[in-house]
Amino acid sequence: MGEDIELKTIRSYPEVKARVGHWRDGKLIDSWEHGGDVVTNFGRNWLCNKAAGSLAPGKQARLAWSALGTCQKVPAGSITKFGAQMYRGTVAYSKDSAVGSASLDRTFSIGSTYAIRSSALIGTSTGGTLYCYGTFPVKNVNGGDQITLNYTLGLS
């Protein structure tokens, strides 16, 4: 008669994956994924504020910028600034077919030789607090190369 009711906790968290492509003379010469991006403390609070329909004063309304850099700082939730930035540009947004998933994409034209090591999503064109940050093994790029940076954001 008295049935036990099993209580389950449903955990929802943001998941971030980045795909990076290295192009030279119109040909893909290297590609890699890094799914270890950390959604920063700011990023998690930003999502909560968006869900509640409000943003604290001075906070960006959307994630509009991605960046590439040479920093190898270990990703952590407490990071607030993207160090050693080389490139930042607006992203193209698209809603993916999967429920709770969207893509933010950007192609960067490289102007000089760099050892690219990190990428980020940021809400503003300059300064701005990080939404997420990740690192990857050093990728040497030359002037004239292109780097495609494709972020997939998901809530599960």
C-alpha cells in the first residue's frame, strides 16, 4: 500500500565544446576539438540572470564575441579576463536542431605568426568578462592562415 517515492535530483549544467580548424591556402591542414572549456562563475551567473529575464546593470545582453589567444592559463571558474588575446571578433549565431543547443561561429584571418593556445567566448568587443575559456596544445599559425572557431553551447 505505502509506495516508496524515489526522489531524483535533476542537474542541469552548461556544456561548452569548441571545434577549431586551421586553414592554409584554402585547405584544412589541422582540426581539433576541446571540450574542457570552463564556464566561468560569471558565465553561470549570467545564464541564471538570463533565465530570470533580467540582467544586472552593466552586464551584456548576449554572447556576441569569440577570441583567440596565446595564454596557457589553466581554465578555472574564477578567471574573469582573457589574457594574451590576439584576435576577437563577432560570432554568427545559429540554433542547432538538438534541444538546448546553439552554435556560435567565427573565422579569423591571421595577420602574423603566432602560437595560438586558447579561445574564449566574451560578451563585448573590448574588455568584457569571460563566459567561457579553454586551452589546447600549441598551434603555430602564419600570416594568411585562417582559423575557424565553432563553439557549441548546450544545456542538459
